[in-house]
Amino acid sequence: MSGDEEVVVSALAINVTIPEALRWTDVRRGQTFRLDTLNVRMLPDGHLAAKAYGRPVEGGRGAYVSFTVPDRPEL
């Protein structure tokens, strides 16, 4: 990188493990997922965005899928 190139940060993120007592399930394409992680990102404009991620309850090689975080104050 040369001295005149600018570094652009598109987002800053943290991953947070959801405590067991606060975890929930959600359904995507007929498959139930157990949500266990929150990803919170600070966007370039300063706003925060959050997604919940989880794995299929039934196990297997399912993808780690994102979901909208419910509007729950304890989360």
C-alpha cells in the first residue's frame, strides 16, 4: 500500500454468545434453528446492525444461518 492510499473501514463487528437462558428457535425453509450467537456491526454511518446466527436443531451439516434479532430488551 502506498502512502497516498486511504484505508476504508466498511464495518466493525463483535460476536457475542447468547446465554443459554436467552436462546430461542426460529424456522427457515421448514427447518428449525437454535439461535446461539449475535453479530453486532457498527456501520460506516454510525448505526448498529445486529443479526442472530444459529444451527439446525436436528444437527447434521446444516449451514450457520442468520436471523433477525427479536425486539426483546434482555437481548
